Amino acid sequence: HRDADEFADAPITSGGTSYKFLARVKGNSMDLQGMPDGSLAVCLEWGEVGREPKDGDILLVQQSRDGGLMVETSIKRVKVFPDKYELQPNSSQLGYKTITIPRGGHHDEERSVQILGLVLGAYMEFVK
């Protein structure tokens, strides 16, 4: 399941930074979090966050598999453990899976995971 697509710069300034962008949500893995299919997630570039993920953060991540031939972007809530991060869906529908990332490294032989952004909020268009 792809959870986000169609990235765009967002000329939003708050907290003294303008490193924000929008990601269109595809699918319903976070619909119970207020991000249904078609909404826009407002994200802060991860490099601007300046800290490790913490419990409750909502992250935009990108997984690559098969040497980069398959790329999937997801939005999930973080649960922090001593040895790993779990990126968990919050969906009204079954079938969405938890993504596990080992702490201290975001890749293994078969896949790599990169944190793209911290989700600050969401916006839903009512008129298109």
C-alpha cells in the first residue's frame, strides 16, 4: 500500500523555518488519525527536526526494496523501543502492516528505510 504521493513545496512559515512540504495521502492507513485518502499531509523535512524519532511522532518514510526497483512511501505513527522503531498504521481497515526499523540503522540487505519528514498536520480539500 502506498500512503503518500505527489510531493509539493509548501510556502508555510512557522517556528522560524520554511522547510515544509505537502504529501498527498494515498490509501487509508492513517484515516483514524485524520488523514484519509486524498488529504494533504503537511511535513517538516526530517533534516530540520534535529532529533531522533520519539513515541507518538507521525513520520513520512520511504522504503526501497530490490536495490531501489520498488519504492514505497508511507505515513505512520512511531512507537520507540530500545532496539527498534515500529511505524504503526492507525486505520479503520485491516491489512495495513507495521514497518520495523532497527535503531542505529535504517536498512538491511533486502530493504532500506529513510525518514523524509515529520508530519505536522493534515489538510483535506472539500472543493476541487
